[in-house]
Amino acid sequence: ASAAAAAQAAAPTAIEAAIGEQSAQLAQLYQLDALPDTFISAVKVAPSGVAGKYLIGDRTANVQLKGKNLLVRTGGGWMRFAHYAGEMFEKHFPDVADAALPNAAA
């Protein structure tokens, strides 16, 4: 394998880059340096680099990058990734979420 091929393989796909960006924003919202490593993980990324299956919390979900919108497929249609991941985070880490967002329960 050439060095160029190795560098290309290491570069994140469009969806991985978008998920990384959204994860960083969520971590900031919850006053964390980063989300736990195991909270969002790729199950399978499509060759297109704009869709894939991801384990988010305890659920496997289809994630798709449509233009600049990162979306998760839910039973009722599509939901913004940040909203879905935020709900999952609050479900799995309620103490962290409550401490960071004291007015959320009000």
C-alpha cells in the first residue's frame, strides 16, 4: 500500500467527520471534554461515506448525512442527530445531563 492510500484510508468519511463534530458539540453542552468512547460507535459505514449504522447508547440506528443535515432514522421518520444523541445521552447519563443542564427539568 502506498503512503497516499494509507493517508486516504485514515481520513474520516463525510459522515464520520459530521458525527465527530456533533459529538464534540454535545460534549461541550454537557460540560465534558468528550463523550464516552463507547457512546457512539460505527457498526457499518456505507462505501458512499454519507450513511451507516451506528450504535448510539444502547440502540443501533441508521444515520445519514443529507446535505449538511446529519439525521437518524427513527420509527416515525428522521430526527436530527444532535437531538437523538442528546436524548440517548440523557437516558444513559442522567446525572451528568442534570448537572450540566439544571433548567432542563423545569
